[in-house]
Amino acid sequence: MANFNTISPIDNQVYCHRSYATDQDCIDVLQAAKQQQTAWQHTTLIERAQLCEQVIQYFEQHQVAIATEISWQMGRPSTQAIGEIAGLAERARHMIAIAEHALCSQTLSAKTGFHRYIAREPLGTVLVLAPWNYPYLTAINSIIPAIMAGNTVILKHSSQTPLCAERFDQAFQQAGFPTGVFAYLHLDHAQTTQLIQHPHIDFVAFTGSVEGGVRVQQAASQRFIPIALELGGKDPAYVREDADLELAIDNLVDGAFYNSGQSCCGIERIYVHQQHYHDFVAGYVERVKQYRLGDPLQSETTLGPVVKSSAAQFVQQQIQDAIDKGARTLIDPSLFSHHHIDTYLAPQVLIDVDHNMEIMRNETFGPAVGIMPVKDDRAALDLMNDSQFGLTASIWTQSESDAIQLGQQIQTGTVFMNRCDYLDPGLVWTGVKNSGRGHSLSTLGYQQLTRAKSFHLRLTPA
């Protein structure tokens, strides 16, 4: 039986040791999910909702311990990690609340002698492939609506956050779910590919890198099953001439550096109207200097380590590439010296950047951001759209009508005005270009987890 270690970014030591599932483990889980799905499909929405509420309450009851585990596994300050459980509860309860409306049949207009409607049925067994950066939020986006829709779920979590998969399992067991409705498997890449190709898997929801998304799509390519891919981002912000600078600075610093910049919808590039450029940069740098890099288990820490040494090296390579091409860094790393462990990466702000630099074109996924001046809306739009990604974009302005008009021209899944780096469960979460395809959250999230079935019934006279 093959094993793996989870190395904590806090101390670069082994935090937990686990074994990958055996072939028999996979067979047992797949068969249980398949066998239980029909019975689960015929439970009522009220029954499903009651059990799902028990899952949410488990997380709320154990939130302090879970937050500490998050910190040890991926490095986020525990004072921030606890907020992930609140987000999990918000999203889960919203998806439970809208389930009846989202799953109801659509009845067509009356036609003499006929009863016609479109029903929605569960797909079967849903495989959720979840990442480490927001290990509970990303997973809950698919898990709860899949189960509320009558599917069974198998969760494969990142090997960086295996305890999160186990926590989900504990929550579902404590809630009293029938065996087979939810299960998890610790898998390597080859095993994951085999699972995707298994005939008992009816849908795959993947959150991760573009490269990972390509592998998932290739694995599923020989089967006619739907897949949803939430991939990378290089999310831009545009600070217009009429923006509230203080509001923009405060929120865009947080949007870029929260979770050490390890967010698919974090702010990775900023364009500022030339009239405010110097004031914005000065205020931005002063706000960044207020961060406290350190042990994420300490209450005073506001910036924890990145997830692993290779991630830190990647960010530093992007910064060096920008410097070599003429960029300037505005943060002295010595202000954030912590200790010798290389996962503790100082935040960095770069100016004199352009789109020939990696840091303005490719996903950074770390605590670094580039800022450019622009002369007008047209210049900002051209730069915002000059990307292989399209997950979110934010516009900082006092004009809602202008934000809508500009947003209609941005190639992105979500347009924000005067906020960023947030998922509203009432809105669909989706991306364009290399940010992926498919939908989660909102009523549209239920559509991809179900199939439509038409009923065309000719009525006979009594």
C-alpha cells in the first residue's frame, strides 16, 4: 500500500501521514455509491435538508479545531481560517434553501389533452476533486447541491489537505447519512484518472490548476459525462478616475494578499487611472507594510507562509523576471523577515510593470501584485482582457451605470464593483477562457448536477 506525507508550511515538517486507497477500497466505495443512489434519490428534499443541516452544525461545533488543522496543512493564519467555516455554512444553507425552486419541474402552457413538463433528475454519482487553498469552501460548492439534488458523492481532496476530506466524512457520519451517500478516497494522480474513467462516475467537479484541468478533461474524454472545471485566474482591478481611493486601497490590498495571495479570484494585477496613480501606489504600499508575517497559529499574524517551498520559489521567479525586465519593487523584504524557512514569503508590490512580464500575464498565486497606470477606460479594458484567464474582474467607481457598461466588455465570469475576492452563493460562479467551464452555486449550480427529462403525456378520456 502506497503512502504519502503532508508537509506543513509552518515548519516544513511532516504534519500527517496517510495511505492511498487500495484498488479494493475504490471498488467498495464506487459500488456503495452506485447502490445507494437510487434509494437516496427517492428521499424527500426535507429529509435531505435536515441531514445536510446536521453536517453544517458539525463544522460549526468543531470550527476552532478545524481552523487549526487548516493552518497546519496549508499555512493560513488560524484567525482567518476560522472564517472559512462561516463561509461553508453560508453557502451550504443558501444551496439548501433554494433547492426546491432549483429542482422543481417546469410545466408547459396548457394544451388540450396533454400534460407536459420538464423534470430534473440527479446524474448519479458525483466525483469532487478539491484543492488545498480553500479546502472547505471549494468542496462545499459541489458537495451540498449534489447531495440535495439526489446524487451520491465521492470526494478526493488534495494530498496537502487530507484531514479536510476526513472531516467531511466525520460530519456526514455524525449527521446519520446512509452509507454510500458520501465517501472520500485518498488517491494519487494515476488512481484519480482511473476513477474518472470508471463507469460508476457520472459527473466530475474539479477545482485546481489549468494543467490539472487538462488532465481531468483528457481522462474523461472517452466517456460522455459532463465535467466542471474551475481553473486559474489572473484577476484584474481597475481604479477609475472617480473611485473612492481609500476604499479601493484597503480592499485591493486585502484582495491581493489575503491567504498569502493563494486564491483563484484574488487580485493579481491592478490598473489605476493616471490621475490617481501615485497617490494610490503610496497608500497601497503603506497598507501592505502593516501586515505581520509569521507563525499562522499566533493571533498577531496576518500573513502566513505559502503552501510549500516550490510555491515560494515560483513567486520569487516571477518577481525576478519582472525586475530583469525593468520593474521596481516597493517593499523591502527585510521588513518581513521571519526565520530561515523559505515558505515565509514577504509581500511584494511592483511598479513599472507591463504585459511582457510573467507577473502581469501568468497566475502568481502568491503575495505579489503589479500596478500599472492607465489613461482612460479604453486602455484599462484592453489590458484587463489581455489575458488567457477570465474568472473575476473588479471596477472601482462611484457610477453603477459605468460599471455595468464596462463590465459588459470585460471577458470574465464575474464583474465586481467596489469589492473583490468574494463568492455570493446567490450568483453563479463560472469562468471563461482558461479559467474553466461549468457552473457552481446559485440555481444554475443545480442544473449542472442534474439532467433534464421531458414528460409528454397524452390524457385519455375518463
